[in-house]
Amino acid sequence: MARRSRPDLIVDLLLLGVAAVWGASFLAAKDLAAETGVPAAVALRFLVAAAATCVLCLARRERLPRGRGLVIAAGLGFSQAAIIGLETWGVHLTSATNAGLLISLALVMTPVLEGVASRAWLPRSYFIAAVAAVVGVALLVSDGGLRAPTAGDALVIAAAVVRAVHVTASGHLTRGRTESSLGVVLVQMLVCAATFSLLAGPALPAAALRLDAGGWFDVLFLGVLCSLFAFVVQLWAVRRTSASRASILMGTEPVWALLAGIVIAREVIGPVGVGGAVLIIAASYAGQAIERRHREAAAEPAPVPASEPSPV
């Protein structure tokens, strides 16, 4: 087996770092939203993120995208706002552990969308893994007895759908373009900050004044690490690897969310829920492995048939 190159290893490690902070973000977002309300919590997160990104862009003399690049960046900003909004409303109404596990459904959705976009259809075994992931969701949200998902669970599942669209669109729309990643990310941050500041309205300043040191720590963690660091790495990395590979590396997020929920928040899931969590993670990774083998096989050149001997 060929050894991974150093640039590939750096991309992978940075994407794993994104997964770790995003896994912990569910707990921080849940705590912050409980103090300020969801619109104010997301607005504060992105106001801090936009300010930090702006300082970085000025220091590096980065230019904002123009023309078509600006339209693409703004569109990705609205889709990112939808993801974070749905996630935050969802985790506000369910557990951080459930939210972190359910968002991993984006793992099995992203390759399907990427396959549709590239017209490269996946093998049947992939869809078996996808069905297994859905069964895992049913077990996780049943909590020991069959029931419909809560409103929070449903919102996080919707966020997973939008995230799959966002990751696929990011890869296809930004690949080969010359705009700087930081400039594109700043536009996304500004769109998210403006959207949720409007939604929060007059409650935003009052919510900010009520925050204690722990609340501001959550704001800074969500704004600087979970937004600036994560968005820059995600966009930078997806230009250097496939959307599906980025998705599988960031897909370790539910593992970190599970650890944060159990170790820090002392959340408890029963044996049925544990079985569902294991099935979601295992099916997601199996689906990604199937997709990767399918993509690599499709990229291999077809063997050249040997010429037949000439008749004597």
C-alpha cells in the first residue's frame, strides 16, 4: 500500500480537527441557546466569527469575491445559515448526543448527491448501508420504546440533508475558482450574521448583556473554532479532496459529540439507543468505504485488450 503524502495527511488531520470541535459544538450551542434563545445565540456566534474573519482578511489583504464568485459565496452563506439554524434549534429541543449522532446522516446523503451531480451511480450495497443507518436512527430516537422522532430530532435530520447539499455544492461550485477561501468564508459569515441578527431583533443586545463568563466562552468557542477555523478548513480542504472524503473525515463528529454528551453533560442513552448509535456510525462508514472503492474503480483506466495474433 502506498504511503499517504504529507499534504494529504495535513488535510486529513485538519478535517479531523473540524470534526472534533463540531462534535463539542452541540453541547456549547445547547447551553448558549438556553441562555439567550436560538436566534440570538446563532447571531452572536456569527458576529464574533465575522469580526475574527474580517481581521484575518485585512491582515492578509484578502479580497472579497466579485461577480459570480460573490453570488456563489452568498448562496453558500445562506445554506450554511440554514444548517446552523436547524442544528441549533434541534439541539435546543433534543439532547446534544442525539443531535451529534443524527447529523452524521449527512455521511450517507452526500455521496448520493455527489453521484447525482456527476451521474456516477452507486452500487446496490451502498443503499443497503444507507437503510441500515436509517434503522439506527429509529433505534436511537425510540429511547427504549417505539415513537416518532421529537421535533428536535426532526430538525437535526433536516440539517443533515441541507449539510449534504452544502458540502456537495461547495465542492462543485468552488473547485477551480480563483477566489481566496478566506474571502468566500467572510461572505458566508456576514450572510449568517445578518440573517440571524434580523431574526433576533431587539432581543440581541439584551441577550449579549445577560451573558456571564461561561456564556461568552461558548460564544467564542462557537464563533472562532467552530465557525472561522472549521469553515476555512472545510472550504480549503474540499478543493483538495473529494466532497465524499471530506464528509467521511468530518463524519467522526458524532463520535466526539457522543463523548462530549456522556462525559461532560452526563447524558444517558439506553441499550437500544446505544445499538442505534453504533449502527448509525458503522453504516455511515461502511457506505463511505463502498463509495470510495466505487469511485477509485471508476477512475482506473480500462485495460487495453491484447491484439490478436495475425493469421499465418
